[in-house]
Amino acid sequence: MHAISFENVDFAYSEEGKKEFCIKGLNFAVEEGEFVAVLGHNGSGKSTLARLSNGILVPDGGKITAFDTPLDDKHLFDVRKQVGVVFQNPDNQTVASIVEDDVAFGAENVALPREEIGRRIDFALQAVGMEEYRHATVARLSGGQKQRVAIAGVLALKPRLMIFDEATAMLDPRGRREIAAVAKRLNEEEKITVILITHFMEEALLADRAIVMNKGEIVMEGAPKDIFARHEELLTYNLTLPRIGIICKRLREGGMSVTDTLDTDLLADEIARELKGGTAS
């Protein structure tokens, strides 16, 4: 089953009475259980895709379906319970001063019984590793911790699809790693379908499939290692290789016979063999 499906979807932003298409004729689908990374520079349409996926934006044409349910006015509430979005700035998603109250907000708004809300708070905080901060003040948390609370608030609704829309963009490297790890764990352990929208190429290494967008169109698609092997093409879309890819490229330029890899252990073994004159490590 498709977790989300776009069929010939168009969307245009209006400015000074003129429409400028951000997405035109987009066909895109994610299977239930997949982990998909969506890459692209600013203005490529990737965040518009996220906002169209749960009805924050309404397409000008085409059809969007989530878990066999059409995303229209009649089914909007049902779709939003299944498709959750985590945005870039966690402060914009904070609605309560205490962590557990913030996590409970969405579940309370869909009128779940109090006992069920309590169970969902427990589940969500445990899933993001924030159990010990249950009674903490949100404003005193680090950026990465705030983003994990934002994720927990979405998780409390038990969505089947979670979209991380540049959710690591405002974090330091440690915070980015924490949130990316949470996304991967939710996919593997909770079987939640994940779409990770990012411009940090390293984060795409976690995905089953990577998609590159440019000017509202999908221009590249495949396994992350296959996408990154096309590094000259990536440059034409203002994207660069992950750091390990750059290292592989520079080692070859320096005379080392190493292959393109995203596996740091494999790269270390190849370097060791080169340094030992080609003998096994």
C-alpha cells in the first residue's frame, strides 16, 4: 500500500496577482514502511511537498492519497491523524510550558480518553528518549531536546507516516545526529513510514531511497549510494556529496585506489590495505 501518493499534482504560489508554479505535474509515491529522503536546495519544492502531504497546502490540480484515503475536505481530519509533520523550528510547535503537557496537546484535541492520553505520552517520550524530562520546562531544553519533544507530540497521535521537514536545519551537528537517529529508530522499531526532507546529504544515508528535487520536479531517484555516485550531476543541482564521499574522491585524486562507499568501516579497511601495499588487513 502507498503511504502517500501524488498523481500529477500542481501547486503555485500567488504573488502580486501572478502565479508561480512551485510544483507542476508531480508524480511521487512512498510505500508503507519505507524510509525516504527528499533532497534539494532552497526553493526546490521539497517543503511544499511536505505541506501538501497533510493538507496544510491545497493543490491546484492533481490528486493526493494517503493510505488509500483521498486528501480532500471530506477526509482531511482522518488523513491528518495518519500523517504527522515535524517542522524546522521546534519553538513554533510548542504549545505548553511543561513537556508532558506539550506532548499531550494533540491527543487531547482529538478527544482521546484520559487513560489513553497517559499511555500515549509514555509511549511517545520513551520513543524519543525523553522520559526523564517529562516534568521539565520546555524553554530550558536544548534545541535537540525541544525537537525531540516536538516529535513526541506528533507521535502521541500515533501517525502511520511521519514527515520531517528540515527538522534538523536549526540544530548543531550533535542535535542533527540525535534527530536523524530518532527518525531511523521510529522506522525500524515502530514501523512508521518516514519521509526525511533535508539538505544535509549525510542524513540521506539512513534512507532506503533518496529523491532529489529541483524546480518542483523529481530529477534523481534511487538508493542513496547510487545517487551519490552521480556526484557531478548532484553539483548541477547545487548539492554536494556527503563528507565520506568527498573523502573517497580526494583519496583517489591523491593516488589511492579506493571505491565510492558510504561505509566508514569499509573505507578504513581499504585505506589500511593501500598503506600496507595491497595486502589484507
